[in-house]
Amino acid sequence: MARTATINRKTSETDIQLVLNVDGTGESDVSTGVGFLDHMLTLFAKHGAFDLNVRASGDLHVDQHHTVEDVGICLGMAIREALGDKAGIRRYGHFTLPMDEVLVTAAVDLGGRPYFVFNVDFHTPKIGDFDSELVEDFWQAFSVAAAVNLHIMAHYGRNSHHLAEGVFKCMARAMRMATSNDDRILGVPSTKGTL
């Protein structure tokens, strides 16, 4: 069965269409009106081997927050929908990724209980015209919408662009591991019988 999802979410602040194929090849077509977010989502798709299409319009005349957060919500919703009952998946994923002078670790549990820890200190408030704090807001929204336990930590790093890129690439690899199928797992990977 194809592990895909299509999410259409419209509020008074944003209008988002997102299509995800968990078992893709890293193809993406992303247009959110926020250039840096487009760059990060393209990286996420490529390094996670997810196919991802995103179209978003939002109240960018206010700021970028609503668009970034709501795209995070939609990506989380898509992951949750695409995985269904999660039978046969690895469930846990982790990765430590170097990005030039930056080293980032991400660990995820697709166990159905959202929890979020973000231990990344950006040294500048902006990355171009993008608010650095929106990286945390994106992944917090994703964690809740996907119902995943997510921990992200930068061990060290200087450049804010590299820190953000390291986070998205690292998350891609951790999610790729967690969503992958394990032939040894029969049914749902939990002693509770459900996730």
C-alpha cells in the first residue's frame, strides 16, 4: 500500500496544499512564499528520500510565523496520515549530522505521544530575512501534529544558516530511519498493540 498523504488546510492566515510520499526518491516542488523555508523543505525531501509538494500562501505582510508554523503542522499531519497504523515501521530514528562547523543530533519516536525538546542556540536573530526562532516553531508544530517525540540538539556551531540546515538535514535522516519498514517487525512496534 502506498504511504502517501494529501493535506489541504485553510485558515484566515494561511492556505496550504501539501502532498507527501514517504517512499519517494527525494523529489520536491516547494513554494511557500518564504524562500528560506523552501530551501529547508527541499533539503528535507532530498535527504529523507521523501517526495514532497507544497503550495502555501499566507499573511506574509504580517510576518513569516503563521506560514512557517502552519506548513510544519501540515507536514506533521501528512506523516501521521501516510503511516496509518504504523505497522512494520522501525518507529525510532536518530542521526548525528555534520554541517561544516556545526554538529546536530536528532532523535525521534513515532510512538503517538507528542513531546518536543529543542536545544539549538542561534547566534543571529535572522538568517537573511528569516527569523531564526522559526526553525524551532516549525519543528514544534510538526511534533504535535505528527504526534511524535522529538529531540533536536546542536552540539556546537557558529553560523546560523548552517545550524538551521543541519537541523533540517538531520531530521530528514532521522525520519527516514523511523519511517522505514523493518521486515522483522510483525504488526505495530509496541507492546500496547497500537501507536
